[in-house]
Amino acid sequence: MNRRFAALIGMFLLAGTTPAPAEVKLEGTFVAKEACPAWQAFRKQTNPGNVTLEAGKSYPLVAGNKPEPTHYWIEVTGAQPQRRWVAATCGTANVTSTTITPSTKTGGGAKADFIFAVSWQPAFCEEHADKPECKSQTPERYDGSHFTLHGLWPQPRGNEYCNVSAAEKALDKPSTWGQLPAPQLEAGTRKALEEVMPGTQSFLERHEWTRHGTCFKGGSADAYFAREVALIGQLNASPVQKLFADNIGKEIKVEAIRAAFDQGFGAGAGERVRIACKSDGGRRLITEMTIGLVGEVGDQPSLGTLMAASSPTSAGCDAGIVDAAGAQ
């Protein structure tokens, strides 16, 4: 850590607030174009004193939340605390100096560029039996014995709703997902997506595109979902899927899951996977896995390569039951 960045961390602490992951120190000014809220923590949307910026006024820049900021950290004279986060869309940043901090490395990996989230649908349906995709689920259907797609989420957290209108963002609730614009997909992509993402019956793909896909730099909605389909296809053709399918109704431990990842995607791959479980009566069910990926998710993505470049993570749940479809 260089001295300038160490000093910046010190300033963060003295300011009495915890910033979002401030990866970029900035010098310059931010000129507001409207009266936007000035958050102490923009993810939680906390705003002590209900501070707003003044349209046309210039504010000193402190940092951006990432190399291409969605939010800027600025100084607002008279506010308590004085340093606040503001959405990049609120004004114009006139940057005179930029210092990007190095990525945190652990065991040869780097901070994730994406989180790839996959579900075990039967366990999901235990808690959501009223959803169309759960009412129609059977052991014979694809999602009765294969992993299903939850999403591919650009990182860091907070990198979401890119160029999405306030009206569309307000519709991003499960009860109104069907009112969101439908992503424009080729017929082949749509067909493949409907198999690996049964939540399309509840318009999950509209939510995923609106919140996360709009921040994907790989191109169109079709490219975004086609690449997700490719990644989960590799997972479902691996020893990890076989482990789950062979143990439906039984408990498996995280060590076995990680070993299956190592077998399918290379030594150390299992350390890049986090397991989520939930209680269902007297049972603990495996519901989801999240996998850190680093690199460009291109036209022919390699799940193993993308995993190998990322950092190890905590295991999460240490053991759980592989639920059977139709067991609600």
C-alpha cells in the first residue's frame, strides 16, 4: 500500500463514515446538474440531515466507487458527516488526477469481476410453492436434477441498474417483474434460457437484465444470457452436477462439493465456491452456490479459467441435503 493511499484510508476513518469500496482516489470537482440526495452510504441510502446538492454548484471530489464510477465521494460543506456519496448521473465530474488502488490478491486470485449464482430449484420451491415454475416442477424435468440459473452479477456490489429509468427501477419487484421490458433475445437463446432458468415463468430474466445485465459490458441482452447459458451448461456437464444428482434426498458436505469442482474445473476451483443453505422444518437444504469469476465473459467463456483467476472464498454452509423435486 503506498503512502498516498494509506493517507486516503486515514481520511476515510477521520470522516466518520465508511465509504463503499473506494477503489479510485480522485482530485477535481463535481458539478451538480440537479438537486440529488447526498448519501452517507449509497447502498443503504442513509442521508443524515436529508442533504441534497444544489444544481449548478461545484463540490470537491474525493473518490469514485470504482474505475468507471457509478457514484462519487464528494465534500459537502456544512453536512455532518461532510463527505457524501452522490450518483454519477447527478452531474459532471471534472477529474484532474486519478489513483487506482491495486486489486486485493489472495492465493493468486483477484477480486471478482462477476458473481455467478446458480440454484438448486427443488430447494427454492420449498419456500416458493406458489410460483408457476414450482407448481409445474417434476423430478423428470431438467431442473429436477440439474442446476438452474439465478444470475451473472457484475461486481462490485452496487454496480447495477445502469442507465435504467426510475420508473423501470420502481417496477423491479417480484410482483411487477412482468411489467418490465422483455430482454430482446434470439429464439435459440430464449429456448435455452427457459430450460436452465425456470424462473422465466415468473419473469426472472426481466429482473436480472434490468438490475444486473444492463451493467454487462459484453453487449446485448442476447449476449448476456447466451453466455450465462454457456457457463451453466459447463457446470451441468461436470462432476458437480453428477454429485448432486446421485445424492438427491441425501446430505452432502462442502468438502465433497469442493472436491467435485476441483475434479471438473482444476485444482483450487472448489475454493472459489460458496454454498448457501436454508432450514426447512428439521432439514437443512442446499439452495444456491455463488462462484467468483475474474476476466472477460466472452463468446466462448471457460468457467474453469474464470474461476481460477479469482480469489478463494469462505465455504458458507458446511453441509446440506440435496432436495428432491416435488417434495414441498
